[in-house]
Amino acid sequence: MPTPATPLRLQIIDRIVEVLQGITTGATYFYTPGEVCKRFVHWTEAKSFPTYMVFTAPGGTVELSGAAGDDSEYTEDFFISVKGIVKDNLDTVTRLERCIADIRKAIDADSRSGVAGTLGALAVETRIETSPETDDGYLSLDGFGFFDQKIRVSIAGVMGV
């Protein structure tokens, strides 16, 4: 029996992980991520920084788009959350902002590409439309900072694929 196709939403999450793993310190980006994963890492267990965690976030809409009587085709808007943990005992704010800039730049570049497998080819649209949430400095006593950048993704597909 054949294995089902990977759901489009999961393909997009996996691609975001791959894009973030591809960030390297240099002329384009500030920091190479220490870890990028699809699970929550508590700030006390993070070992390499920055740590990025990629999740499906709450919210979004699904609209049926098929012909009359065909409820298998749809369009969907949903959110992906990139949560980040940084560590800097002297200037946590600069570290947070540079990591957020790296993430935004990498996601935007991949979204504008039409190359097979990129966000630009997988999704109808990928955009950052809200500012990130931060820990408001609560973890800075220990040199840590936390942020959560939401990414809106729009896709078109067939139910169950």
C-alpha cells in the first residue's frame, strides 16, 4: 500500500525549518542558528543560540473553492509561529532584533522564489504582517530573550492532500 502524500501545510512547515537552517553568519545574515526544530525548547534546556522553534499557530480560515457540489478544493490562510531563544548577557535587545531580521529576510527571499520546493512554489502567498511578541525582558536577568514571529501563509489545495 502506498504512503499518503505529505500534507501541504507540513511541507510548508518543513520548508521554513529548512530555510532557517540555511541561515549563515556573513554579509547577508547576522547569526547562524544554533538549533532549528519542530518542538518547544524551554529556555532552560536550550544549549546553542539562537534556537528557533517552528510551530503551527492558532487562527486562520478555510474556504471551499471548488465548483458547485465539489467540497474537496479549498483555499486556506493559516499562521506559522517561529519562536526564538537568544542569549546575550550584555545586549539582549540587539540579539533579538538581529535574529528577527534574519528570519524575516530568509522567509521573504524564499517566498519570492518560484524554484520548485521553495515557499514561493508551495504557497500562494507567505507574508509577515505582525510585529513579533517578546518576553518583555523578563528573562534578561539570566541573559536570555524570547520572541515569537508569526507568518501568515495562504495556500490552495485539495482536502486531505
